[in-house]
Amino acid sequence: GLERAERVGPQRVEELAQDLRYSARGQKQRPGFTAIAILTLAVGIGANTAIFSAVDALMFRPLPFRNPAQLMNVSFTVNGRSGFPWSWMKYLTFRSTQDVFQDHALWTQGNFSLTGDDAERVSGEWASGAYLQTLGVSPAIGHPFDPGDDDGYSTRKVVLISDDLWKSRFNADPAIVGKEVSIERQQFEIIGVMPPGFKGLSGAAELFVPITTRAIADIGPTQAWSHEFDLVARLKPGM
């Protein structure tokens, strides 16, 4: 077989060269047809690449969280209709009565103004204390929120920032933990930097702020029907 391949190889190469020369002459004689053919191929290849990239990200590639099959989105039900978001007060009731989840957390997307000398508007997330614990993610630098803060209001103003924000706004300062950043004209202590690529469940968060840094008038008993949060929970083993 190898001897035959060596014998017919040069002949096949010459035939291929003739085909290429013929194709080149045809394309030169019909430039319009050639342009349309190339454009059609480009559109088709581009569309297939985009579709594959989306399917790969959504279906084949695992979520960047620990044991993602254990994670669930838990919705609130009102008068037999499900799919409603949660209020903070209803979440506290859920927290004290549920027995099927080992970890759980509220979160919602928000937009925040980084104020000061270099003002900037960024996307972020409000999150409860066990948010990272529930997802199974740890900061690359520093430490996560304290779940104990969920028992209060107007708690200590702390913030976690994304790796991108750390690099772009703080020049990847290795001593960033403990420094402050002005958010909505209030000083927040930076307690950690998230791993590269982590942008929260919204997929676009540059910073993460504890829900309980807000006042009782904003999320407390008088706002029990102010449904604004999503609930992510991790099933107990064996559930």
C-alpha cells in the first residue's frame, strides 16, 4: 500500500494543481459569482460558529460552580401562581422553616455608581451572606461575606469586587483587601477579589454588595410584599 501511494502521489498532486488553476481562471472570469460564493460561505460558517458557541456554553460546558446539579432556583408561589421573586422578610421565614437545602441565598442584579475622582457606573449584584457558599465559590483574594450579617440591617458596608474591576480600577493592587471604595457616595470596605471570569449569576457583575447593608425601612417588615430577589439553593446530599 505504501509503495502504491508513493507511485500515484505525484500524479494526484498534478491533478490537484490543474484543478486549482482551472478554479482560479473561473473565479477571475466571474468575480461577481466568486464574491457571492465567498460571502455565502462566510455567513454560513459564521452562523454555525455562533450557534455552536452558544450551545457549547449553555449545554455542554459545566457551570463554574461546585456540583452545579445540586443548585436550584426556588421561586415564590402566590395564590397558586409560581415564579414570583422573594422579599427579604419572606426569605427569613423560608430560612427558618425549610429542611431540604443545605445552603441558600438571595440575590438580584443592580447598577452601582462608583463615585469619587473617577466616577463610573457598573453592573453588580445585591446578595445575602451565604451567596458564595451556596455556589461553592471562594474569593481569589480576601474572604466572603459573613452569613451572620443576615440577622441585621444597616450592617457593616463591605464589598467584593471582580477580577476585572480589581485590575482596571485598582491596578491589581495585591494589598487591596481593607481599602475603601466610594459606592453611591458611601464608603465601602473591599474584603475580597473574585476569581477571574466570575461575574455572579447575572453573568455581568463587577461588584457584590450584601443586601443587609440596606436599611430596615428598605427591606424590613414594612416591605414584606416588595418582591425583588431571586433565591438560589443547594440541595442536601441525597435529596
